[in-house]
Amino acid sequence: MQAQIHGTTMPVLSVHLDPGESVVAEIGEFSWMTDAIQISTGLGTGMGGRSLAGALDRVAGSPQLPMSTYTAQGGPGTITFAPKVPGSILPVDVCPGAEYLVHQHGFLAGTPGIEVSTGFQRSFRAGIFAGGGFALRRLGGQGRAWAELSGQVVPHDLAAGQSLRVHPGHVGMFQASVSFQVVRVPGITNRYFGGDTHYFAELSGPGTVWLQSMPLPQLAAALVAHIPAAEDRGEPVEGGLVGGMVGDVMT
């Protein structure tokens, strides 16, 4: 298996597979592939004999994350993945004791053996995280994973005892050795959550944190103000590609 990242601010990940080799991703997340690539879909498919459903069930209340496995059959093949918005693709090597947490939409692809589970989830009543809430995915198991972070990516190395306070949407990825909590500060207006409550993520070392400058929910919220209401365009309420995309991101 050979992987190449092409481009800069709008990169794509191309994975070249020898016959019998596989890569896994969430259902429907590939961009293009050669005719040697065959697709199978299900929970736990291609995860090195370990059940993805079992990995998710170990976290109380975790939803099952269906995955697709892309395998080269009859010859070598190539499959390509593209992030949802401009940003960066970061490869990380995962093994027991070296796990990562990434933002909800941050898992792009991985090798068989990577386990994806819910690492953190919290609901909010208002603001851009209302409805879907704020969540982090845990990347565990054994293998290589590729994460997509949006906008400019800024890494921070935290020593033991050092802390960083961040608007939750700007948390892109961090090593599992970093402790994470969401702190509530009442009485301060916040653009992410609405009302008069301010929340921030507090991350404490040791470990590395990768921050992202353009969270997907923030981008979607900014676009909403520039999209005419469906009734103003004479379309059904659910009509329009952009409107549908924004709705998907917000949820």
C-alpha cells in the first residue's frame, strides 16, 4: 500500500493498493477509484478481524458507525478521498498507547485494524451545535489513519500540566494522552452556542493538539445568511443543493 497526498489548501488522498489490500472509510466518502477496487459495506468490515460494532459498543450509548471496505481485486487499484472543505490531511500511526481523538467529521480513511468509536459527545440547546451536538471520534486499534482538518492547522505541544482553552469547534485532533473537558462560563455571549452562556474546551498535557481555523459548523452557519430562503426562490422548503448540504453539516 502506498498513500499520497496531492495539493495544499484543497488536498486529496490517493491510496494505491496491491491485489488483496484494503482501506476503510465511512460509507460513501470516496471521491473516485479505478475499476479494480471492489466495495463491501457493514459494521466491522475490513477491520482486521475485530468488530467495529464491538468497538463502538464499548462506549455507552455510542451509535454504530457503518463503514465501507475498498479492496483491490484482480490487480492493483487506486482510490481517492477528498475532504469536505479546504484544509489539511494528516496521517497518524495508531497503536495501543498511541490513540487520537478527532473532531466529529475528521476521520477520512484508515487501514484495516483501525477502530473508530465515540470518544466524547455533548448536546447543546442553542447555537450552531444545537441538534447534532458536539462530538469527538476516537481512533484506536492498530494501523494508519488519515484525518481531515478544516482551514489552517496549528499544532500545539503541551507539556504535563500545561493547558489550552479553545472554542470547541476549533479542536481538530489531539493525542489521547491529552485530557479534555468542556467548561461552562455563564454570562458571556458566545457565537457558537447562542444565549448568554460561553463554553470552551480545556485541553491539558502532555501531548499534541492540532487546532483548525475553519470548523464545519461555523462555515455552515456563515453560509446560511447568504442563502435565500427556499420560499423566496419559489422552491420547496427542502430544495436546493447548497441548502441541503448546509442542513447536513448542521446536523
